[in-house]
Amino acid sequence: MTSISDPLSLTHGPVWRNRLALAPLTNTQSNPDGTLSEDETRWLEARGEGGFGLVMTAAAYVAPAGQAWAGQLGIAADAHLPGLTRLAERLRTTGTASSVQLHHGGRRADPALSGRPNQCPWDDPEKNAVAMTAGEVEELVADFVAAAGRAERAGFDGVEVHGAHGYLLGQFLDGRNQRTDGYGGSLDHRLRVVTEVLEGIRATTGPDFQLGLRLTPEGNGITLEEGRETARQVLASGLLDYLDMSLWDVFMRPRGGADGLLIEHFTDLPRGDTRLGVAGRVLSAADARWCLDQGADIVTVGIGAILHHDFAARAVADGEFQARPGPLTREQLRAEAVGPAFIDYLAAGWDHVVA
């Protein structure tokens, strides 16, 4: 039986010291130009010190047009490299593996930040979004590949491509994407841009560079049937070190009324040497063990890592460990290396976290 304390080997790159990964949590702590702040660096470094097997950044925009919120981390230009390099160095000293999550907001970007209409696979006037040309799709792929190269140059162990939650790559997977240029219509065509991004990153990075992908199982225009088929194809592709399924709640049933638990629709898929991660409301060592018992290889932790910077170390050391209930005071959160901008962001919509 797999234990959360078991090291995890992947096809490429370093062994993770355990099966717990930090979720790529939006924290709005970056500087206005997308460079890393000390608060954001410290937030991540503390999770490395706190025992996580993988520490991943929040979603980092790969192109200025993809920025989705103020205070978002950037990896769109070489000007972002100095801060990222410092972060990679500081994470390495903690013993964790490190990753940057690569992101483009698409129709969910903020045109007030980018200064241009949002990009989308189709015209969406309600989102101030304009259908991308075929040339712009090619540029999008190149932007993701270039961002992965920057992450490698900065010293990170890998990247995770954000294809979930209705952001741009997920918009290509959306059933509303009925483009006729080979990037829309059938599922195979809607998946094409994701495949090209993964192939481009794999072709231009070194043999020790880890590559992950985050997907949504259903919702945002994706049916469970298509979400499962997308996962099946990418697991079988040989391109990934791991697939990170964002389940919202690892214990939930499918929203569309399908049988069983949502997690069960993915843990039974053939995966070869690719590892499968799951995320969603894991708040105790028992929760994490349950995910592994269901067949997952990796457990990604979000809220628990806000409440305890050392959630991973506590869960590994104590099989009965359970995260303290929120909400916490601002002082308690600051003691967990949660910076003021992050606390303000949480207070605006996460009242179960911030008192």
C-alpha cells in the first residue's frame, strides 16, 4: 500500500521526497509588473520548509494578454527571470522539488491589465473576447514553450501547464469551441493545442525537466465523458510526468449524475509511467491516505497548506493529523507566511479561512 511518506520517482527529473504537492494557489502577491515579491517568495519557501514533496507557484501568465488579475506572477519576459531564479534557489535549499504553473487567462483575462481585447477560441462579446486567428494560436503555443524555457533557465525542476478551470487552454477543450481550422470541433481537434504545447515543451527542455498538466474533470463546457477521454489520451501520450486532476472535492460525486465518485472516473485509467494527482479539500492525513488508496499517486493540497505551512510534515509524521478549522485571524495567517495581499484576497471571498 502506498504511503504519503513514500518518495515519488518520475520519468524525468528529481525524486519527490513524498506524495504531497502544494496546490498552485492564486495569491495576488506579485509586483505590478509580474515580478516576484518577497512576500510571495516567502510564502512558497515556507511550504518547502514545511515538507511538501513539490512546491508549485501560482498560475504565471505566459504572455501579457493572458494576465487575469492584478498581482499575478509573470513568466512572459526575461525581466521576470531574476526573481524566479532567486525563488528556485531558495526552494532547492529546502529539499523540495519545484515547479512553475504556466497560464493564460483567455476570455477570463483582464483587458484593463492587458490593454487589448481578450483572446478566446471563439468570439464572446460578453467577455470582451475575440476569436484568435490561426497565427495567434501558433503564437500561444510558442508563448507556453518559451515560458517553460525560462522556468528551466531559472532553475526550476519543471512546469505544470494550466489546462483547467475555464482558462484559455481549457477554453479550447470547451464544447463551444467549434473552430474549423483544426483547433476546434471534434475532441481530438480541441485537444490539439494542448498537445502542441506539451510536445513543444518536451522537445525544447532537457531530459531532467518535469512536465505536468492540470485538467478539469467536468464543467466549463466539458462533459465528464470528454474529461475522462482527454485524461486518457494525455496519460497515454508519454509526454507527461504527471496529470493533476482538479476535482474541487476529492470526495464529491459527478455533477452530471454519473455513477460513483468523480475520482473513480480517473484513477482506473491506464497511465503507464505517468503519475496521477488529485486535488480538492484534502484537510487531513487521512484524506490524503484515502486518495492514495483510491489509486492516486500524488495528493495536491490547497486550503490545508494555507492553514499550516508545514501541513506536509505534520501529515507525514502523524497519521491522525487534521488541519485546524478556520477561520484564522490575520495574525495567525501571517505566522504561516501568508502575506498581507494574500490575506486581503482570501478575506474577499474565503470567509471560512480569514476571520
